[in-house]
Amino acid sequence: MLKERTKIGLDAARKDGRIGGRKPKLKPRQQQEILQLVRKGKKTAADAARLFGVHRATVRRLLQKNLAA
């Protein structure tokens, strides 16, 4: 019964356009800026992470996702 109510609630939220999960730490514009800085060699991934106040792993994931695409 609990699973059913949870599923109904999640379906209703999706129908209203709400999605679950954590919000991204970096906005799309910030992500693009990081990609440009690192690709042009102006900043290392670690420097970019410090500049934007995120962990190095966040920048690494962003780079891997976008360099693979």
C-alpha cells in the first residue's frame, strides 16, 4: 500500500512537470565557461574547481561527459 501511494505521488509530480533529484551545482553557463577555460588551457580542472567553488570531481565529470560527446 505504501509503494502504491508513493508511485501515485511520483507520477502526479512528474505530470505537473516536477522532477526529483538534486539540483546541479553549476548552471549551464558556468559549465560552458569551465569547458572553455580548460580546453583553451587557461585553467586546469583543479583551478577551475577552486574558481567556481566545487570539488575537482565535479569538474572532471563535466569534462568527461562533454569530451566524450
